[in-house]
Amino acid sequence: MRSGETFAEISRSLAEDGIKISAWAINKRARKGGWLTSSLPQTTDWLPLCHDTSTARALTAPQDLSEQYIARAKVRTPQRMAEILSYVQLGASPSAAAQAAGTNKTTLANWIEDDPEFASLLSQAEGKMLVRNLQRIDKAAEQDWRAADKLLSSVPSAREHWTPNVGGPQVGGVTVVINVKRAYDVEPAVAVEGTTATIDP
């Protein structure tokens, strides 16, 4: 196998050799075997926080059947939660982050519902992503007014005072309303006097 291949590409390569195994099965085995290492430095930042959540407590000392299931399944781990938070902080949507970490949005929704500490961390990751990008736009605005325009149009509290300039400068004028009636609705009387035509409804 070549370095950098996706699970789908590995699955197709194996299929050509007569070995049928799904990309999902390869992903699951790679994670279980510890073959994957995250290249995201933010993961280590989130990991200590994920070790102080309801999930982490359920893994170490399950109190009821649902927590015992979480501990046995070995899917909802602090490491995977930290990975999801890292992807969200980079700018991925929560559902895309869950998919990249090897789960799905329905499972993630269950995690959020069961674990208020994790839900809070997810909100924090989204906030960090937004603030980081706002800082970038603010810095770019020093050189390019369009960055300032984008910044003002993206901040909710500024929207009521700022309307983005879309489609060039606005030109004042008169609003004209034309009511059109079909020929069979009205039969106007037309009188022609010289070069002037008068139409009476």
C-alpha cells in the first residue's frame, strides 16, 4: 500500500487482488490496532479536557446499563472526542468532523445529548474557529477594504448598521409600477387625431 491512500483506495486495491474488504472495515481495524496517528496538533490540546467529561467518567466507572454499553463499545473515547473537536476547530461542521473521526452525525447527536461537558467543548471549538477567522479578516482589513466589508457583514451586531455593497453603487431613481391588462379584459377606445393617438380605458 502507498502512503497517503484513503481507505476507499485501499479497499479498491485489495479488491483487484481478490480480497474483498470494505473501506469502513479497514478504518475500524486501523483505529482498533492503533495504526492511525492524528496529524492535528489541536488534538492534544483538547484531550485533557475530554478526560474530564461524563463520557470519561462512564468509561472508568459505569453506573448504569447505558454507561456500561459506552464502556464496552469502545467507540466514544476521549481520544475520538478530541479528534472531533480538533476538526471543528479547523472549520469542519460537526457532522463532517464526526465522519472524519470514523463515526456519523446521528451518533454525535447522541454524544452531545448524553454528555453536557462534551457539548460545551464542541460549542467552544466552534467559537474558537469563528474568532480565529474573524481575527484573520480583521488583519486583512488593514490592507484591503473588502475584508472590512466582509467582517462587518458577518458580525450579527453590525448587520443592523451595515448593509453590504452588493452589485456596485446604488443609483437613485423613480419606482415605476406598470399595470398590464390583456386585450380581452379591456377594450379601449382609440381615437387618432393627426399624429396623436389617445387611448381611453
